[in-house]
Amino acid sequence: MSIKLLATSDLHLGRRSADLPANTAEGKTTYTWHKIVDLVLRESVDALLLTGDIIDEDNKYFEAVGPLKAGFEKLREANVEVFLVAGNHDYDVLPEIIGQGRFPNVHLLGADGRWESHLLSRNGVDLTLVGWSFPRRHVREDPLLSFTVDISPKSCFTIGLLHGDADVADSVYAPLRLSGLRQQPVDAWVLGHIHKPTVYRGSLPLIFYPGSPHALSAAEPGVRGPVMLNLKHGQDIGHETIPLSPVYYDDLIVDVTNMHHKSDLRGRIMEAIETKSHSLQKINDSLLYMVFTLYLEGEHPDGFSVETWVNPAEDDYLDDIIPGKSIKIRKVLNRIRPAIENLEVLAKEPSLAGRLAETILAIQKGESTALLDEMLREWKMKTEQMQRSETYIALKSYERISEPDEKEGRLQLLQECRKLLSTLMHG
């Protein structure tokens, strides 16, 4: 006696992955939505759980409505129930689409910001699903403060669906307290809003963000996909991520120490790509595009020239390295340290190179200098200005953007100081 569920969130239907060729079908989030529906049917899943931001806002309505309804119809024909809540992106358009579709198998829980429950009985197991939906774009109150639902006494399990920001007290996207989630009579919470897959370990209940199942940019690295839940009477809830995203973003780190020729670097990059690809192939046969940020590290007397050995073009894809995969290096970041025999001696010189060497040593030792303090203040000011720009404001609506952090500033300044010192020393 068991129930099998598939849970996902933050599909943002209407969007597409960055860095892919224009008009690539696999780059669209609707591609992964169809894959999710196919997975539900193939694995005989009893119900699909969606925790908000399924649509990427009202302006993507016409791109999303057709695929979404088609998926709901296929699930209806297979007698699969769908339970979902609305998030801050689709708080208005999702109820509209469901209302128009007239799908008896699709249940929007918690409309208008009011908690709601639904009893599902399958395979001898009774399951209560509870949920709350965004009534408007911004919600500053914790929805758990109004948590009141009827849970059937015959239920073997209770699962909560909720879209919100866990342990971010000042969030305008339904700030949730983890302690509050743990206090409710719920066996598992499936959350939406944070795109990074996250499982909160510790005492029951199970609390997790499935994350976005379709990787949209380099800010969403790693394996992506929905989460399969297995509910068996008398047992803990089993959960497993099913890799499904056709796009994979990650970092490639290549050490350039003792490299003397462009061919050496190219060979090392190809080796790193092949190693990464083979390891991924074992866990995700849906993968079609691999997009990398390349980090050059190690020591070299002319790190600036080494960086020019790799100059990826905007539309340059490597299609023949791994069969069936398109691979791209989207950006090259230089972390090469200048190969200087004695940085301590150079730091004592009054020249610009000496001041750069002094700054590099201070960062490495966790110390400060007047120049470093001034650079950090300038970095923080510029970073804050950038994050207040319209681009970052849009990003904050669905992805957590961290405030300027001194540790990150030191790392960035270290990288730039090394590059500048290498240029000064080696022309």
C-alpha cells in the first residue's frame, strides 16, 4: 500500500535558458514541462504537486497557457491528480487558467490566501494535502500565522504545499519560519520560490525546495529535476531527485601551472569537459546542453596572455566532443597568480607593483591596508549600485540576491590585483 507523488516548482513557463542558440526548443521551460508530464505517466505517479511560479508572470500567458493545458489534459486522461499553489509570479494568471480549463483533476489549494485541504485516497493510503496560495504579488506576513485546516483523522500522511522565503524575516515573498513549519501537524512540506534544490535536514517533518527543474542560467548550476516522493504506510517519506533538465550549467577549473603552449591548455580543457560529461551521463540521460564558466587557476609568469588562449565566441558551440551533447564555454575567469619568486620582497618596494604585491599578501593573510580598505569601500558601493539597477530588481522577484559581502569583495579584488601585477611584471 503506497502512494507515489512527483513534486516540482518554479518552472516559469514562458522563459528559456540563457547561453543557448536562439529558438532552441530544448531551451524553453515548456520542453521540461512536457518531460515532467511524460515522467508522471511513465512511472505511474498518483499525483503531481506544483508549488508556485509555474508561469513566469502575466506577460508570458500566451506562451504558457497552451502547453500547461495540454499537460493537464494528458494527466486527466490517465486519472492523475494535480495539486498546486500559486506563487508571487502567477498569483493571478494561474487561477485564471485553471478556471478556464475546467479540469476536474486539477486542484488549486488556498486561493485568495486562505488555507485549504484536500483528501486523496489511492492504493489503500489516505493522504491529506494542505496548501496556501499568494493572493497578490507581495506578502510580508508569514502564512503559517493563519494556518487552520481540517486534516482527516484517517489520513496516513499530510503534505503541505507552500510558496515562500524560508527564514528571511524581511522578505516580501511570504517569509516562512522553519520552526513554524516544524510545529504544524504535517509530515512533509514541499516549498516553492527558491530555485536552488534544498533539503532541510534534522528532525521531522521533511522540508524541502525541489528547486527549478529546468536550469535557466549560470546562477542555477548543477543537476536539476523534480522530486519523487514515495509514501508507504508506517514508513518515513522517501524522496529522490529525478534529473530531467536538458541544460546543465557548471564551473570548469583548470590549473595552468607549468603550461607553455596554447595546445596544453586546450588539451586540459577538453579533458575536464570529457570527465564532467561522462560522470553526468550516468545520472542524466536527458542532458543535451552543457554550459561552463571556465576558471583558470594556478601560477604562470604571464597569466594575461594565457587568458587570451581561450576566447569563446558568443555562438561558439562544441558539438563533436561528446556525442549527442552541445557544449559551450560561456565565460573565462582569470584566477592565475603571477609567478613571482618572492612576493614579500616586492611588497616592500614603493612602486605600483609593490603596492599591488602588498595588497595581495594582505588579502591572503586576512589583513588590511589603507589601499585595500579604500578598494573594498569602492567595490561595495559599486556592487550596491548594480544591485539597485532594474535588472537586479527583476531578478530579486524570484531569486535570492545576496548583499555585498566583504569576503566576496576580497576574492574579486585578489583576482584583479593578480592580473594587474602580472601585466606590470611581464608586459
